[in-house]
Amino acid sequence: MTANNEAITCPFDFSEALEFDPVLADLMGRNTPARIRLPYGDADAWLITGFESVKQVTTDHRFSRAGIIGLNYPRMTPEPIVSPESINVMDPPQSSRVRHLASQAFTQPQVDAMRPRITRLTDLLLDAMEKQGPPADLVQFLSDPLPQHTVLDLLGIEQEEWPRIQESVHQLLVVGPDNKEAAASAKADLTAYFAKLVEQRRHSPGEDIISAMAAAREGKEQLDDRELAVMTLMLALSGQDTATCHISDITYLLLTRPSLMERLRSRPETLTDVLHEMLRCIPFRKGVGIPRVALEDVELDGALIRAGDFVHVSYLTANRDPERYEDPHVIDPDRPSAPHMTFGWGGHRCIAMPLGMAELEVAIGRLVERFPGLRLAVPPEELRWDTATIRRFPLELPVAW
């Protein structure tokens, strides 16, 4: 076993279909947190892998997200994806205030009102796929455009702006060291664009998420323009990136595991539960996200984490913790319901999770219903997988029916 003070180099570049990263598997098998060295950043970090320990780090005030601001923190991408003003690098009470205000746009009634628009977009995309006929690339026809169209439509962004925003979002996710300048430029461009858009919505609100967040109040409190612009950028980013991976990966599992597909066809009422079980198991990204900084010495799982140390958590390993889930590496559609960490945990859990789930329910539900003979048009081993970004998903998914 590597000593705690000797960092393990972790490129986290494993990209073989949806197999679990063996480096992560090794790290989660240790009986104490490990020190890891990521591709970018000035320092090493602790990696926390168990469900209860991850839960502690994500809810304990002694671990700060805001503490990383201004530091060259350990990370996966050359340019930090997150903006310094983002809710992702706030601590309570500031983060609690912003979350409470922004989440008013994503209550269940609000999301239920959005569902018809998501369904209409989904059916238009599937109509186009059906019209072309098999074989068709499901990534091209559904999992790539649907999240982009949905979030940009719900943000009220004009269609002619969509390609530019999509390209900038992609630049932020590329892991190669020669992408740093392009990523920094893309982030500045998006931030300026959304700042201008927020100013417009303040003066002329519409039926969109930006207007809803701008109108959100708690007493005299409301989001200021900068907070609203950065929140909009975060939604544009995560609304495309995460959902594209999930739709592609879930469909891949359904097409390569006939028993799961048959389950959804024979018992469509179990769709939401089956989706959650697949989301628990899918390694939808590589490595880790944004770290925290220990504000004081903390002993955790036999390791002494010193004040000033960076601490990463792995939601991927927490979702497969054998102390929480029986046979954790098995996708069991009958598994008793238990919250997972795919959408995060604690004060940094994704505020748009209700919208994300609605999108998955509509996309997968309509796909299974409309194409009862859906199958892969090529052998699974011929599929190409994303290796250039932090995401894990098939670049193409040729299907027939």
C-alpha cells in the first residue's frame, strides 16, 4: 500500500465503454484515504471514496469550496471550468441564499410545466430519426441535440446563438493541455454573453428560466446580475454536458442488456426507479470534480487531513460503496430505493436535478415506447467512446429498429 504522504498519480483517463475505472476501484478498496496527484494544479489532494465519508465532507463546514478561489487547485482540466462567482465555489450562508433563490425556478410544479416543451422537442427529434430510417445515430438525433435544445430553449436563447454556445461549452470540457487558452477564451465569452442576456431579461422578462430566477425573491433578497449570469452559465454547461452523457449511456445500457430494456417495455411505470439505479452505476465522467480545502485539521477514516489540504470526493465510488449497496456493481432494477450521489450531495447538489430527471424520463420513455424493436446497428465493441473530455459516453450510437 502506498503511504499516505506519497501521492498516487491519477490521470483518470480510463475510457473503455462504461467499465469502472480500475484506478478508482483500487483507491476505493483501500482502508484509508489516499493522496492523489491530478493532471493539473500545484498540489496533491486527498481522495475520499466511501458514501458516509463523502457525505461528511460535502456537509461539514470544516471543508470549504470557497477556499479554493485564487488557488491553482488540483483538477482534471487545464482551465478551471467553474467561475469564481459560481455557486459551486460558495460556502453557506452565501451558497444557501443563492441556492434557495435559484431553486425557485426548479420546483416540481415549475418542472411539470416545462415537461410539455421537453416532450415536444423529443418527439420532433425522434420524428426526424424515424423519417431518415435505420441505421441512425442516436447521439446525433437525440442525446446530443435534446439537452442542448431543451436548456437553451428554456433559458430563452435565440436559436441562431445555439451553435456558438455549444462550441464554447465543449471547449471548457476538453482535457488536453494545449486547450487552456481556448477554454479561458470560451469561458470569458460565455460569461459576457450571459451577463448581457441577464440585463435584457431584467428589463424585459419572458417565460424562461432566467426571468424566473430574476423574479425569485425571499423577502427583500434576490439574485444580483452577476450571480444570475454565472448561474445561467452553469445551467447552460451542466444542462448540455451531463444530460447528453446520461441519455447516451442509459440507452447504451438498454441496448446491450436486453433484460433492462424488456423491464421498461413490460413495466413502464418503473421507469423512474430503473433510471435512478442506472444513474447510480454509470461512470458518466472521468475522475473527480471540484475539490474543497480543509479549514482546520480533521481526522477522517484514519487519515489526518491538515488545514490547507485539498480534499476531493468521488461520487462515482460512493455510489458503489458495498457498505451502502448490496452487490454495488450490479444494476438491479428491483433494488430498494436509496438516494445516490450522481447529482451531488449536500449544499452542492444540482439544483436543476428535477429538470434533469424530467428530461431523462421523457427521452428514454418516448424512445422505448416509439421504437419497440430498437437495437444496436453495429457490434458494441465497434463503438467509439469520448476520450478528449472529462465525460464518458459513446460518440456515436448507430441504431436500427
